[in-house]
Amino acid sequence: MSDLPDVRVRFPSWVKPPAAPDARYATSEDRMRVAIHLARENIEHGTGGPFGAAVFERESGRLVSVGMNLVVAHQNSALHGEMVALMMAEAVVGRYSLRADDLPEHELVTSCAPCAMCIGGILWSGVTRVICGAGRAHAVRLGFDEGPVFEESYRYLESRGVEFVRGVLEDEAAAVLEDYRRRGGRIYNR
């Protein structure tokens, strides 16, 4: 069994650590700009789909991790931007959950509303707030199949202590998706 694959997630070379490790992103809009920037850079560099995400400490605004869609680059359907950001945040804090008594509360900021898989990842990740840019309809309009996500999905997460904020910089986030469509971006989950 020594020929088992070794699964690793590697960021594209254009991803750089924040210029100032003590930088704080005070508002939801500031944080969303990070997610939109990641989505835009991912398509500009041809390294993946038009989705970006980041995890922040809720109160301090400290950037904990980033993620971008790496499905095609890694040939791995699980590597949505949200999932990558959550996996990296868990690696940074050294825990399988971001909700622990000795940790600050965390939030996920995503350039587009999460698909069914990412909704599940959000539940298990321990984030206490999710901020979304573009809506599900924007991704569906491009041809992405977002899976079974219903208003009940959001209500369930809210009942488990996860707040959702939708439509933050929606037009800017949707413009990245439209740019991906104009460029003939690959729709890879059909």
C-alpha cells in the first residue's frame, strides 16, 4: 500500500501572505474586498474558478486564512474557496473546529453564496458568521450546479449559532463571475 496518493493543497504562486501580519479588516466590506480580490486574481492568473473566501477573527478583524477555488488545479472536487479557507484556518489555529472556549469567534467571508458542500463544511467548521457577496442565482446563471441549498439550510445553520449576512458588495462580487463567463471560464461541476 505504499503507492497511496498524498493529498496536499498548494496555493498558486500569486498568493502572498498579508503585507502586515497585524493588519485588521474593520468592516464587512473590507473583509469582502479580500474575498473578491482572491476570486479575481484566481481567474486573472488562470488558476481556478471565480470564487474566493477568507476567514477572519470576528471581533479583531485579523485575517486568519484565505482560500480560492482550486478544483481544477488539484483535480479535487472538494477544493472550493470556502473549504480551502476553512481548512487553512483550522491548520493555522491547530484545531479541527474554530469554535473553542480558548479561541476567538471566527467568520467566513465568501465572494459568492456557498454551495451545498460548503454549507456542510460551514456547519462543522465552527465559524459563527458567514458573509456572502454574490448570491446563489449569480453562480447558477453561469451554469454552476450549487446543489440542494434551501432557505431551510440557512435556518438550520442559524439555529446552530451561525449568522448569515448576504449581499455585501454584491455587485462587485457578481462582476467577477460575469468576467469569468465572458472569458469562457470552465464550468466544472456538471
